[in-house]
Amino acid sequence: MNNWYLKEWATALLMCAAMMGTHPKASAQDYAHPDFDGAGKLKPEFIKQGKKLYANHCSGCHGIKGDGEGPAAYGLSPKPRDFSRAVFKFRSTDFGSIPTDADIERSIREGIPGTSMPSFRLFADNDIKALAQYIKVFDTTGKWKEAPIKVALDPEPQWMHDPVQWKTKASAGKVTFDQVCAVCHGAGGAGDGIGGQALVDNWLHPVKPADLRKPHDIGSGPSLEDAFRAITTGLYGSPMVGYGSSFDAEKRWELVAYIHFLRQSHKNPALSLPEISQSSSTETSTNSPENEFE
Ligand code: HEC
Ligand code: HEC
């Protein structure tokens, strides 16, 4: 009886050891891995797996205590995240809420464009999952006991793919942008607005408004959906608040259409928007000397 028990235990340990070693890229099936319990909580073995990976790949920046003060953090801007306060910028959840596991996994997998946070795309899915769980051990707030508050993220509207309609929507987006966003992001979206000059984040580190013309410098990711998510939920911990309750989804997609225009016209200054000339935008004429206004 005792022997049988020991043998089972030894096999389990061996399996664990095998999983902690290097292994080929896992398939999507690993999300239903038997070592995760029904609630998606990791068993202690996986915390162990996360700990090892974290020590090797993350602690240099995020610190062995998860406080963002790793030896390589010196001089980095933005600073590596301090995981002790459960404050996360990149989320599909309410401003102030903890992120979903999928949000954390996306940040680890894709990295944070425009910052020193690298992509770990080559890691196996269950390694990324273990890391996403492991960073929660540094929390001092108890917030991980709550459920994340998911926010509705409306899909990209059909009109975005209509060559005429998206520009009309972008013109509408420009009006909102000039009123609300330009103060920080600058009239041309370059991140040079007067109100964006001396901003700090929750840790009192300086933070600059994003240059919206450059999709590959956007922390949330380069796609229009990524921009929509950032505008909707905000970047908690930074002065970039969420506009999910100020503007309905249509208005937020209009803003995204305008960001799309800023990106396109950055590459092709001859590109113009309908009616935008009538709203006496001096900035458009300096940015796009080739504009033929109607
Ligand atoms: C070279 C330094 C560096 C390394 C190595 C690094 N990070 Fe980061 N990480 C950063 C920086 C800098 C940020 C903050 C980006 C920002 O504020 O826009 C960040 C942000 C994050 C975020 C996003 C937090 C949020 O606010 O949503 C997560 C999650 C994260 N890192 C996890 C990890 C994990 C896990 C590893 C190891 C597998 C790792 N990082 C390795 C520098 C690093
Ligand atoms: C108070 C100043 C301020 C205002 C107003 C503001 N932003 Fe921002 N925004 C920022 C800052 C600062 C960042 C960068 C935050 C960071 O990286 O931590 C940012 C980042 C962003 C990003 C990139 C997010 C990412 O994932 O990296 C987008 C998109 C954006 N803002 C769009 C908008 C839009 C659209 C509006 C108007 C509805 C707006 N912002 C209003 C300060 C502002």
C-alpha cells in the first residue's frame, strides 16, 4: 500500500520535472491542461515553474521581489511594472480593475511596443500562463481575490472598411479629438500637446502621451482594435483615462477612424478628410500642405 502510493507520487514528480524543463511550443490545448484546476488556478508546481521562469527572464527588470526595481531597470523609461500594487495599464477591464489572465498573457506574449518590455512569443503557452499567475504572488493589495470587471469591447464597425465612409467618420472623430485629446496628444497626434509635457504616472515617473501616428509605438498593440481597447478602458496607472463611459462605442470608433487617418496621412501627407477644411483646422494645413480642400 505504502509502496504503491510512493510510486504514484514519484511518477507525478517526474512529470512535473519534465514539464519544468524546456519543452516544445505547446498547443492551444494546453489551456485545458489537467494541472490547472477548474477555476484556472495554478497548482503549486506551476507556481514553482513560474518562479523559475520569472527569475531567469523577468527579475532583471521587474525585480526579484516584483517591485519593478531589478538591476536592469535603472534608466528605463517607462519603468518596469511594479507588481506589488496590482495596477495594470493594459486591460480589457474597467479603469482601476485588475486585468484578466488573458490580458496579462497578451502583454507577456506580445511585449509592450514602444517600451523595453520584450515579447516572449516563443515561450510555450503554459509557460506564459505560469508567468501570468506567478506575478500575482507579489501583490500586497488582495485585489486578485476579486473578479476582474470586464468591459464591452464592440467589434470594428463595417464602415471602417468602406473607402468613403471611414473618412467621414474620421472627420467626426477629429472634432472630438480636437476638443478632448489634442490637449495632451497634440493637434496632429504626435504626442506633443501642451498638457502632455509634464505628466507623471502613479509611481511619479514621467510619462509621455503616445505618438498616435506610429502604430508600433502603441503599448496595447498596433491594430485599430488595440487602440479602441486603450481608449475604452484607459491605461490604469497613467494619466490616460478610459473614455468608455464618456463616449458611446460609435464615437470611440470615430476617434479610432481619426487615428487611422493620422497614421495613413503620416505616410502619405496628400491624404485628406472630407469637410475637415471647413472646421478651420490650421494644423491640418501645416501637416498636409498637399491637401486639396473642397
Ligand atoms: C528589459 C526589461 C523587461 C523585461 C526583461 C521584462 N519586462 Fe515586463 N515590462 C517592462 C516594462 C518597462 C514595462 C512597462 C511598460 C509600460 O509601462 O508601458 C513592463 C510591463 C509588463 C507587463 C504589463 C503590465 C501592465 O501594466 O499591464 C507585464 C504583465 C510584464 N511586464 C510581465 C513581464 C514578465 C512576466 C516578464 C518575464 C517573462 C517580463 N515582463 C520581462 C520591462 C521588462
Ligand atoms: C491628460 C492627457 C491625455 C488626454 C486628455 C488623452 N490622453 Fe491618450 N495618452 C496619454 C498618455 C500620457 C498616454 C501614454 C500612457 C502610457 O504609456 O502610460 C496616452 C496613450 C494613449 C494611447 C495609446 C495607448 C497604449 O496602449 O499605449 C491612445 C490610443 C490614446 N492615448 C488615445 C487618446 C484619445 C483618443 C484621447 C481622447 C479621447 C486621449 N488619448 C486623451 C495622455 C492623454
